[in-house]
Amino acid sequence: MLILHCPYCGVDADETELAPGGEAHLVRRGPEASEDAFHDYLFVRENPRGVHFERWRHAAGCGKWFHAARCTVTMEVFGTYPAQVTEPPADLLAAISAKRPGWRWRDFT
Amino acid sequence: MSEPASALGGAVSEGFARVEEMPPRGMIALRGDLGSGAVKAAVKDALSLDLPGTWRATDAGEAAVCWMAPDELLLMSSYAQAPEIARKLGHFLAGEHHLVADMSDARSLFRVTGLDAREALAKLTPADLSPGAFTPGTFRRTRLAQVPAAIWMRDDTVFEVLCFRSAARYMFDLLTEAAARGGEVGFWPD
Ligand SMILES: [Zn+2]
């Protein structure tokens, strides 16, 4: 069971109050993209053993979308942050590096 | 003119806490920039109330302003006054980025009363209902068993619960079961 801190309303929300939104920071590929790029955008997802970035929505709460960084092995939550960004905040990346030296997730390290 | 009717006709159940479906109440959704002076002034103009803090409600008599989200409030009034209040808000906020909608028929409202009303509700929600965290004036959207709902603590022994009207029967039965005699918890001393 996850408990994620909603960065919008400040509640430490139980997983049953949240709706999962899949992988974070996907870059949309539109009609101008190659078939391979569009295929990857639609279907190819990370499935890491360790650090992972996801989207969640505080569905039975304030209703807002946000991001979460967690470890898929230990369920440790490294942090949550607002939805209106294209990459995790620098202080969160540093905090993850302190706990999981050498980690990598897509282009983030 | 047709008479407004609640979903369950004012159903009541008596357990270690009393569960009662409330008559229709005016409910107006207001979305906009809550930090802007305009929204604050519009609410003051319409209901003579200040904006509540996060997960709080301000109220006086039948009127209330409840915090729903960082950009959303739920305004309460008598059922009859709601259309006029919504009209006034829309007029006041003309030119501002906002949304006003009279949602009075969208939801059902219940009152759970009793010394242990808190314990009946705590069985049903992941929200922290402990006396130190959930105090009079707290208004919190959450989940009660399988449905989204909001819990408003009016005072030490009176809670109100809002849910979508389509879930009214489910909510009434759920609250009744949670408050049934024999199901007292006794975790928080009175
Ligand atoms: Zn929230």
C-alpha cells in the first residue's frame, strides 16, 4: 500500500484515494513522427527494477494530477511534485542519487 | 412549480450514531483563481463569508463556503436561493476566468450525529479522522467505502457527508451499517 503526499492539497493520501496515471514524462509524438517513434510513444514503457517515475491523480480528494518518484523494489517513495513540469526537480534527483548511487531511468540520472 | 425532493425522502436510521438524509440544499460550484481578489470579493458579495483555508469550510446559518480543490469552492445556501446566488456570482466575476454552476441537484447530503459519529465514519474512509487531525470546520473530500464523498465536521458531534445523488442509497446503507449498535469501536474516548 502506497501513501503519497499530494503536492496540491497537502494530504498524505492513501493509495485507495488515488488513481494511477501510468509512466511520467512521456513525450508526445504526433502525426509528424516516424512510425517507429509513434509506436514507441504509444506502447513502449519502462519496467524498472528500482527507481521509477509515475503520474498519479488525487481522484477521491482535490482531484489534481501530480508526479511521484518511488522504488519498485522497496516501495520507498522518494518524493512527489507538481504535474506542470517535463522533468523531476533537481533536489529530488539529488535525493535519489544519495539513496541509489548510479541509478538511471530513461535519460534521468 | 415542482417541489425539490431528496433521493431518499429524508430517511433516518438510529444506531450508536444517528444517520439522517438532509433536505435538498443549494450547492454552487465555483472554480477560478482562489488567490485572486476577485473570487474573494465575489464570495463575500454573494454570501458575506470569507474564503476557507485548505480543507476547511466557513459558514454562517445556511450559507457555507467549502474548499474543494486549489481552484474550486463549493458554496452552500438554501435550495431556493441557489439560482440567484449563482447568477450574482457570474455577474460579479464577468471578465474574470471562472466557472459558476448551480449543482444543487447533483448531490445528496447526510448528517451523522452522536458522540461516536467520528468512529462510524472512520470505519469507511482512509482520511485521518483522529481528533487531533480532523477538527470542527474541517471539510475533506475523500472516499467512503466504494464511492467518492466529502466529510464536513460541523461540531464535535455533528458531521455532514456529501456524495453524488446516484450513490445516495448506497451511502445511507453504508452509514447505517457503520453506525449499527454492536459495532461501537471505542478507540477515541469521548
Ligand atoms: Zn490533493
